Amino acid sequence: MSARSEHRLSFRDRCDVRRRLEYPPASTRDRYAAVFGRSRRGGDVSEPARGRREISTLRPQNDAINRYRSSDLSFPRSSSSTGKKAFVAGVADDQGFGWAISKCLAQAGCEVILGTWVPALNIFETSLRRGKFDESRKLSDGSLMEFAKVYPMDAVFDTYDDVPEEIRTNKRYAGNEKWTVAECAEQVEKDFGKIDILVHSLANGPEVAKPLLETSRNGYLAALSASSYSKVSMLQRFGPIMNKGGAAISLTYLASERIIPGYGGGMSSAKAALESDTQVLAYEAGRKWGIRVNTISAGPLGSRAAKAIGFIDDMINYSLTNAPLSEKPLTAMEIGQTAAFLCSPLASGITGSCIYVDNGLHAMGLATDAKSLERSD
């Protein structure tokens, strides 16, 4: 008998393999049905088998600002995420990606813990307490999204020894304590034990309005510190308190690999570093703690933070004109839904990836509204 024939499957074994593929275990069938609403063989499944609710579709942005209502949610409640603990850093209002990600995680059954920039903490908690975010907090069943706890956090500082005196005595930080990355991680572990999901939704470039040729060394390094290294620092401190199988995600932008005039001050470099670090961290954190690390390249959104750049409305209009999906503006909830998926067991095989959620704009190599394309009849 040849070596080749020794490794050939018998007829009985081939039938067994085929049967396993066509009739997977019940748990696999149920998960498939819960997500896609139909069986692997194409038949519809009943509503109880799906384990999801009927949720209406997304609505367009209004004046480039997303307001999140219960009708915006289309990510199904999934038992695979129920009870998981998520720490989301970078939420200071109800307009940005961090809020949308938090909302989609809450809709998926997660317990959401926030880390908010110290100078913005008082205003955020006051608005939350007075009900200014109540409309944005509504989930698909009419209940309001709740936060297990909101911690003060400044991801620029790893430990309290790194904090300069002018920050320690700054009145914007007065009344708060244990807000460095290491201290925040320690408090989260003390209050909640291990977590499952880590979200890095923060960035800052003090000289973002300056062209790179006019950017100072301090401005350039500040952009990398706040927007890129902060993710490394967070994973260093939170990684040890994450359950195996957990996930960490961040947000990047197309300027990391394409020229976006106006997105300066070293921010394009910071996003490039963030994406490179995502791949390295996926390997290191995957081997060390068994967690996945991904990033989402989000299209332009008219959030309060983005408006500080000054040209966000132009980028939104450019995207609406040139993106493959040009009939709708991008919504923050679409980024939130992608994040919820990446953080769930449904994405258990995805790590070290940059997922584009920009209506396909990243794939374009030519601006369809370019004047050079105009022809005179």
C-alpha cells in the first residue's frame, strides 16, 4: 500500500465529515440562527429561536450630528455578550463614537464601565444626572442605557509619578484622584474584578490644525502620546485583568495611509502608529493573555470633537459625493455595531485587523467630483 493511500479517508469517514458539515451541533445552529435569522440550510427560523428583537433601520444624520434613539439600534441582543464587562475610555458626551459603541455593547447585554477625561467629567456626570442624555440612552426595548460606573481618567499619564506639578495643581483636576491609567485599572479590578472588553476611543492633537511642516516636536509627540501610545499603556494595565477570549478595540482614520490635507499636527502619524501597534499588540496580547486586538477605521462624523478640526463638514460632503455608498451619511451607530461584533465571540477568529466602516470611501482611488474630470460638450 502506498503512503498516499494510507492517508486517504475511507468512504465511511468521508460520510461522517460530510454529515458534520451539513448538520452542525445544536449550539452552532442556534448561534447561526440568532445572528442571521435563518438556518444554514436556508430556511427561516422562528422569532424565539433567533433570540432577537425587531428593530427598525438606521436613520440619517441630522446636520452631521448623530442623535441616538432606540430606533437606531439594529445589533441584536445576543446571549454571547450578556453579562460581559466592558471598559470604554473616551466618552464625554452623547455624540461621538465612544457613546455609540457603549450603547451597542449595552444593547448586546454588556455591563458598560466608562473612563472619562478628568476635565470633562463634571459636565458629563451633571448632564447624565439631569437627564440631558436620556433620549440618546434609549435602547430598543425602551429602557435607558446604564453605566455601571464612571471613572475619571487621563490616558496621557501612565502613573501618578508621570503627572507634572502644573497638572496636579490644575483646578480642572481638583477633587479627583486615581485617574492615571494604572490607577484606573486598579480601581476597575477592585470594583469589578476581571473585564472582557477594552475600548480605546480617544485622541488628541494640540496642533492638529497645523500642516506637518509647521508642527513642533512637542505637538507631534503629544499627538502620538494621547492618540497612539495611550492604547499601548491601557493594554499594559488592563490586559492582566481581562478574561481569556476578551477583545480590545480602538478607532483610527484613513489619514493613516492616505493624504488628508488639514489633518495635521502629527495626527496622521499617530493613526499610522495606532494601526501598526494594533498588529503587534494582537500578537503579544494574544500570546500572553489570549485576547484579540483590532481597530476600526471610521469615516467622517460631525461629532463635537471632530468639529474642532475645522473641516469635518467638508469631509462629510466629500464622502457623500465620492463613497460607493453615497445615498446615506455614515452614522456613529454603524461604527458601534461593528465594535460590538468585533468584541463578541462571533468574531473569535478576527485579530490584528483594521476594519473599514466608511461607506467604502477607503476603496476609492479617484474623486468622482474632481474638476479635472469635467468635459465640455
